[in-house]
Amino acid sequence: MSEGTRSLLQRWGASFRRGADFDSWGQLVEAIDEYQILARHLQKEAQAQHNNSEFTEEQKKTIGKIATCLELRSAALQSTQSQEEFKLEDLKKLEPILKNILTYNKEFPFDVQPVPLRKILAPGEEENLEFEEDEEEGGAGAGSPDSFPARVPGTLLPRLPSEPGMTLLTIRIEKIGLKDAGQCIDPYITVSVKDLNGIDLTPVQDTPVALRKEDTYVHFNVDIELQRHVEKLSKGAAIFFEFKHYKPKKKFTSTKCFAFMEMDEIKPGPIVIELYKKPTDFKRKKLQLLTKKPLYLHLHQTLHKD
């Protein structure tokens, strides 16, 4: 085993234990965040095409299955149902498998499959891959979304506990206006809160895939619970909404456009915000409107204060 692989397995193991510890302590927000971060790392390794990987194709499948189980546990923690579908005791059975992945040769203990192979892009990588966007999407509408594998469930987090004198924010994402809304496959929105330097202030959340597409709108009707009290957000922070969709010809999920809301826009009631061209500019330095047409992201805000 190379030093690089040994270090990788140690990092995975430490992340797994942190998630399980948070889970057992009842710190669900932290557990979900840790599980989702590790799942993304495992998915990336399971999908890696480089020749210098020490993992065999069979080992990559097992890594992918562990990622799926992490997603299942994360989804169970977010479920309002009393019956948990994937328990912590089940997840703990996977720690020795991950630790000994290079020698593990038994049948996987759960009947799950790796997440469908879709390219996972690092921030900013999309801009180098998407110069064909217009030509490619022109033909995408002919395909049915049903002909592609379903996405992993959304990664929405529950509302934080209330604190005296502190305000929590719920943002309902109602719909987004796009000229080619009907051609978007498996569309969803990634929500993040960034400071002026583009650093995350809260865990990143993904909505489930949109409910429906109608004319020039993609409808979501989903609530996002901001994972920090409004009063604790740093000056100059902003809430970002990245609209993403699957591109079958390229076999990856791509950011199509983004929008953001600044702190002075946090007010109860409906709000529409403008859409900007990718790549997502978290520092808000070089913004270009997506279109001159009156197409926007439609939100509704609810403030909760004890």
C-alpha cells in the first residue's frame, strides 16, 4: 500500500468515526454534514478513471456502495418518519470494510448499489467543460428524464433549535424561470451561505429533483432551513442558489446558472432575484446576467423568532 493510499484510508476512517460519533450524540446536523462530505469523496474515488489508483474495479464498487449507505443514513436522519430506514447500527458495520477495503473480499452486507456514474466536478471545473452548452442542450429536450438513473435524494437539513432573541429563516424555493426549462434533466438547486471571500458559513444543501417543468418554469416548492441564526451571519454574507441539471452526452451534472440573496434582502414574504451566468462567482466580483428576459428565481421567506 502506498503512503498516499494509506493516508486516504486514514482520512476516510476519521471522517466516518466523526459522523458516527455526532450521530450517536444526537448532533444530527453535524452528522448529516459529515456523512455527506465523506459520501462525495467516496463517490469521486469510485468514479475515478485514473490508472494510478490502487483500488480494483470491484473495490471501487464497494466504495460506491458505502457512499450510498452514507446517503441512506443521512436521508434517514432527515426523515420525519419514526421508522428509520437505515440505522446507525447498520452503518457501523461498514467501518471495518472501509478500513480494510484493499483486502475485503466478502459479500457486501446490504443490498444497495453505487450511486449512478456521473462526473463529480470541483468548483470552477465546469467552466472548462461547458463551451458546448447551447448546441448540446438544443437536442436534450427530445430525451425523457425517465431514461436516466434517478439522483440521490436531496440533502435538506432540519430547522435548528430556536434560541431566545434569535431569528431563524426558512426559504421556500417556489420556481425558477428559464427559456429552456422543459429541456433540463433532473434539475435541482444547491443552496449555500458564503462570506465575502466565498467561504462556507453553513453546510451546503441540495434540493430534491424538481417537482415539474411547465412552460418557462421549473417548479420546486421546497423549504430550505438556514443552518445559522440570521443574527450570527457575518457582514457581507450572501445566500447562493445554484441551478444544476444532468447532461447525458457528457455524463455529468452541470451548473446552468446561479442567483444570490444578500443580508439586506432577508425580509418576510415573496421575493424574486436575478439569475447570473456560470461559473458561480461566490465573491460577487464579475457578475453577468443570464438573460435580459424577465426570468427570475422565485422565493418566499419566513422568519421565526422566539
